[in-house]
Amino acid sequence: MGVQENGDGVGDKNKYRRMDSDAADDGILLSSNAQCHEAVFKRKNNVQKFVFACAVFASLNSVLMGYDVGVMSGAILFIQQDLKISEVQQEVLVGILSIISLFGSLAGGKTSDAIGRKWTIALAAIVFQTGAAIMTLAPSFAILMTGRLLAGIGIGFGVMIAPVYIAEISPTVARGFLTSFPEIFINLGILLGYVSNYAFSGLPVHINWRVMLGVGILPSVFMGFALFVIPESPRWLVMQNKVEEARLVLSKTNENESEVAERLKEIQMAAGLANAEKYEAKAVWHEILYPSPAVRRMLITGCGIQFFQQVTGIDATVYYSPTVFKDAGIKGNTQLLAATVAVGLTKTLFVLVAIFLIDRVGRRPLLFVSTIGMTISLFVLSLSLFFFGDGKLGIGLAILSVCGNVAFFSIGLGPVCWVVSSEIFPLRLRGQASALGAVGSRVSSGVVTMSFLSVSRAITVGGTFFVFSVISALAVLFVHLCIPETKGKSLEQIEMMFQNEGERQGGEVELGDVERLVRRQ
């Protein structure tokens, strides 16, 4: 009995030792899994922070553009008093920025392909800041126009390159969110411009508008820091056969190595490295000017949405909002500028709403809501100016309609335009085709802003906004017929979607399809 009990005791001890050993192994395994999950989470967090920082810094040029648009709406009131310029000169001063920026946009495509996306962003900032400094110190209308021309070229570079850079560096799941950053920063700049107008309007007339324009130089300090943070676009690096540098950038902007390898393979195939094919500038423009059916669809989509973004009158609303409110019955420069601050605040708040929806609900739904809402707002604005002018009801309806118009614009047509136009073109054409779209946008904006006062005198301000409401209704039809849904697809998959018309209704595109596309090319 004693021996048996002793044996049972030894067996029990061995059993407990095995249980303790198993428990220890389980503990080690759990600890290892926890460490693995922690490492994955840490990398994901670092990637998100890095890509976010790159998108923010790349969008700083957009603050400059937005600030110039916003500040000029108020500064022009005091420039007219100080330099004694005519109404036509006012129109030219305001509108020439958009017209001249087309040269920057045209040069931006080729420049970004030659020196890279990153350094084109830097060049845009330098040119714009030079123009802003000249405008601040201008003693005459001629010198003021010289600075305005330089600022326009800088804006042309910036408008074209920022969405392209962000689209090329962003992971697929966040591309819409991040590519809308330039529009957010444009709106932030507009708001800051309106606030600057209101804040400095009390200074003497020969000083206040110079201070308003001079404050716009400050963001150049942050652009200097940005150049030390943002990397070059991995897609541009692949085009230069710098594959390892591209891999390094992709490892910083994607959450796992398998995704890095997949993205790099897609980019290499799209760039033509698989068959050592290179596209010269002449070949690129030849393909744009004599497009295949797929490229023609891309151009109609990209250039068309840029066109409708401007001809619906958003720049006229922003630049000439004091004129609109004066026509509605608001008296005094301070009250007019205070009303424009409400417009800028509305525009900025609603573009923030858009960036959280664009990768969730998609591009097309936001565009439909935006264009339909703009059509209604512009129509109500025209009615308020026709029938309710100079009364409290007319003033209230005008402010509400203008705020509604910029709100609907900012939730769809504003940010989504840049997202779609930066992601639909194939890599070999992206720089030049995006530049062409930006040119269309700037020309449309220039025509609208340089003719707004003259057209308003001919058919009244209310009549002008009725025309804008009709054009906005046409934009609804354009979205229905020509804009595909690109949510959740890589840039290379979007290219394949345009190659196959049937895929535009939302079918999935696999990597094998991209390979077949490259072989056909």
C-alpha cells in the first residue's frame, strides 16, 4: 500500500510538471502572439502617420492658392480705392490668376516628369512666394499685375502636382481621403483670407491690402520643413529605374511587405519596365492628342469634371461674394467682409465632412448630392436677388443660398474632382494628362472671374446665377454618364477598368488583368 501510494504521488508530481510546462508554453505562445500583434499595430500606426504627414505637407501649396482667392475678394475693395483702378482692371486683376496659371499647369506635367513630383512642389512654392512678395510691395497697378502673373504660374504648378503626388504615394484604401487634402487646404486658405480681410480692414487704405497679401507669404516657412519630410513618389522613381528607392518608399507607405511587393510589381508593369518600353514626351502628347478609345474616355472624364467644377461659378461666388451680398442689400465693407467669413467657414467645414465620406460611400454618390444641391442653391440665390433684394428676407436668403452652394460644392465637386482626375490616368500619361485637366480648370475659372462683373451688369447678378444653376444641372447629367466609381481600386486597376468599358460599372479587376493590359500595350 505504501509503495502504491508513493508511486501515485510521483505520477501526480510528473503530471503537474507537464501541466506547468504546457501552461508555460501556452504563455510563451500568447506572449509571442501579443508581441506580433503589437508590432503589426505599431507599423500600421507609423505608416498612417507618415502618409498623413506627406499628404499635409504636399497640400501646403493649396493653402497659398486658397488664401490668395479669399484675400483678394476683400483686398480688391481697398486696392480700387488706393490705386484708383477701373472695373475692367479689377476683373483682369482677379481673373488673370486663373488664366496665367494654365502655363504653370502645362509646364508642371513635363517638369514633374523631369525633376520629380517632390521638387515640382518646391518650385511651385518658390514661384508663388516671389509673386506674393512683389504684390505686397507694388506701388502701381503694373507692378501689382507682375506679381499676380508670377503667383498664377506658381498656383498652376501647385494645383496640378499636389493631387498627383498624393495619389501616387497613398495606399489604395485611403487614397480618396488623402487626395482630397488639397481641396481641404484650399478651403482653409480661403477661410484664412476672409478672416485676414476682416481683421485688417480697419487699417489705413494704403496699408491694409498690402498686409492682407503679405500674410500669405508665411506658409513658405513650413514648405521648407516639408522638403525634409516627404519622399519622392514611388511611381516616379520606378519610371527612373530607381526600383530599390521606390521599394523603400512603398515600405513606408504600406502596412505589410506582401502589399509592398504587389504594388511594386503593378507599378513596374504600368511603367513599361517589364518589356523595357519607355515613353518620350512626344509619344505621350501624341497619345493624348490622338487617343485610343480608353484614353479618350479618361480625358472626357478627367477634363470634363475639371470644366464643370469651375463653370458652375464657384470662383465667382468666392471672389465676388462681397458684390453678391451688396446686391442683396448688405451695406458697409465691414458687414460685407463679416458675411464672407461665414461663407469661408461653411466651405471649410463641409469639405471636412467630404473627406470622411469619400472612401466610404464612393465618388459618384457624393458627386450626385453635390451637383443636385448646387443646382437648387444657385437657383434659389437667383430668385432671392431677383425678387427679394434689399430686404431682410432677401439678405437672409442670399447668405443662406451662397453658404448652401459652397457647402454642396465642398462635399462633392470640390474635393472629388481632384481625386478622380488624379487617379484615372495611366502612369505613362498621368503627369501630362493631369496638367491638361488643370489647364481646363484654370481657363474655365479665368473666363468666369474675368467676365462676372460685366455679365452681371448686362443681365443682373441674379441672372448670372440663374445661368450657373442651369450649367450645374448639366453637371448632374455629366456625372451620370461619364464618371465611373473608383473607390477601393488601385491606380493600375482603374486603368484596366477604362480599357474595358464593361468594367466601368464596378466589376473587380485582378492583377492578371493588369498583366494582360501591359502585354497588349
